[in-house]
Amino acid sequence: MTKLNRTLAVAIALALSGSGIAYTMADTAAPATKPPAAAAKAQDQVPVEVTETVTGGPTAQQDRVMSSAGLAAVRAAHLARVALNDGYTEQAKKLLAEAHEQLEKVKADDKPVTVSAQVKVGTKAVESEKDTVAPDLIPILSDLQVIEDVAESPAKLDALGKAKGHLGKGERQQALEVLKAAEVGVASLEVSMPLGDTTALVDQARKLIDAGKLHEANLELKKVEDGLVRENTLIWSPVQAPAESAKAPTESAKAAPPEAKPAK
């Protein structure tokens, strides 16, 4: 079995599920000579079981704190860049100090996730591995987006108003049900922040400002915005969408994050 090489998204998803993955496969390799029927059956049905469990990681409350603090850090970095462009250097310094403080909050709650895997052939454990990593990609924003023009439909406009009311109360599922009943297409937007890279860029920008290299600092802060990972997923559409468009590829966000509530 190759060494575990899990992406952050998989590790977080497994951690949130609180359960491992187990499955069995049959060894179907044909023998060189044909054994008696009973022996062949026994050979072909030796089970191989792979069990994987995920433990540790942030609590739900820590996830909320990290999301809120991460979003605040990114916004502060964006405003610092605006301040630099307008010539307000001292204001930019204050904003970057705030961004640094928020990133430290994220680090404090970024608890390691341990992924354990065991391979068994029959009743015998033949291999086990364990990896412990601290999640680096921090979800900072989760939003729903209407994917069609509803201006010409009073019924759809009414549904949109009701859905916004549900979202204001944190009732995401109820909002989706209202929009689906009105045949309004909906997609989700998830924005995540790479903690390590963002922290390094903010710290480097602060050093460059102190050295009087404002243009270079501006470029470092632009990398913070460019480094955000944005993923759009089609949730439901009244018209059958092509399979390849059901999930848009992950790409870096090219603009400041939209004003929206932190990811829940």
C-alpha cells in the first residue's frame, strides 16, 4: 500500500463524518493449475479488508472561529492593499497587524487530524499506517448563488425573498427547498484560504512596508487574494445540465472575497 497522501479536503470531509471507510475485495487471480472446486472457491474468496479512520481535528466551534478569523484576515489584507495604493501607509500597517492577529487565531484552533489505515487479508493484519497533519486549507466563506435570471417571474422573485429569509436565520436546507419548489437553479460557492501561504505573504508584506518597499508589499498582498481557492458546485437546476458542468473546476479567486457570512 502506498504511503497515505490525502488532500486537505478529503481529510476534513472524513473528520466531519466521524467514521472510517471499510470495503472488501476478492482475490480473483487464476491458479496455474486448476485445483479441486472446493479449494479454488476458498482461494478466490480470501477477503482483503481496508479500514480507515480519522480522529482529532478541530471541533465544530473551532471550525466556526477559524472560518470567521480567516475571512477577517483576508479582508484586512485586501483593505491594506487598497490603503497602500491610496498612499495611506500607516493605515496599511495597522490593517496588516490585524490580519496577522486573525491568522494567529486560526493557527491556535487548527488542530491536527490523524488518518489511520489498516489492511487485513483474511483475519491477518498485513499492514497499518498512520499520518497526522494539520489542515492547511481553511474554509472561510460559504454562499448560495441563483444561476438564472428571475426578474421576469413574480413567483421566483417571491421564492428568492423567502429563501433569503431562511438564510438570514441560518436555515440553509429550508432555503434550498423553497428555491427548488419554485424551479430556481442554485449553485454553491465555497472559498478557502491556504493558511501557511497566507501567513507568509502577510508577514512578508509587513517587512517590505517597514523597509519602504511599498510596491513589492502590494504585490505580496495581491498574492493573498490570488491564492484563495474558489469552488463552484451546481446544487440543482430545473434544466438537466451536462455532466461535465455539474461541478466547476477549482480555481484561484481573482478578486477580493465577496461580502458574505463565514462558512458554517
